[in-house]
Amino acid sequence: MVLSAVDQAPHTTNGAVEVASAFVRWLNQFPYPSADDSRAVQGAALASGAPTKDIVAFFESEPNLSGGLVPDQTPYNLSTVGGVFHVESTGTDAATITIGTSLVEDGALSPSLKGSITVTLAWENDGWMFVSSEGTRTTEDLFAIGEPFSEGC
């Protein structure tokens, strides 16, 4: 999904939102993406200025990317069903987008567990590339100001 988003997203703010949301959904899941998938994303979707260069090693460190919303080793993923986004900043070759998601645990969409992740992207090699992600807004703040996704994944 990340590679398709990078390949197809236009050089627009909406294109940046598409790539940011695909990356957030791909990155934040357990079980983690396979080493082959991680290498593919690493080679085709990371910006030259990204501080994390080795995604395979990152996943091998076994981070709990849910922020503690689910216990370690618990299957989960994020969905943009009922989610929102907020454009923090955008320029010709850079965009910072905050993505609000719902948590899916063991296949069930949580009615209350939400996440907020801010993604910075750079336009390189004719595509939006991932630079970094961090928590900058509370979920309450984001869901109060965010624009709903027209469709969720």
C-alpha cells in the first residue's frame, strides 16, 4: 500500500495526505511487516533525510508502536475508518500531516481507541517520501480540528 501510494500520489497536498496515511497504517501494526516488505519500503519510500535508515532493524527491536494501547505482541493495526487528518504545513517539496486513526485489535475496530501521528514528508524522485513521524497533537485536539477521510482503509 505504501509503494502504491508513493507511486500514484500527485504532487499536491492531497497526495501528501494519501502517502502519510498509507505509511501510518503500514508502520503501525503487529505482527510487523515482513523483512522483504520493510526493505522494499526502505528502498522506495524513505526520503534521503530520514533519520531511520534501516526499517528492518527498527522492527527487529520489537517496538510497541501502539503507544501502549495494546499489550506487547498483541495483533493490531490502524484504520482510517472514522479517522481524520490535519495539514500542519505544506510547501513545494515538503508537507507535515497529522493522521488520526482508529485502532483495530484482533480484527475488531475499537469504538474508543484512537491515535494521532504527525508525519513529515519530502517530495523526492517524483514522489512523496517519508522523513519522520512523531506524536505532536493529542487525539482529542486532532479529532476536534481534523477533516474526516472521505473513505477509510
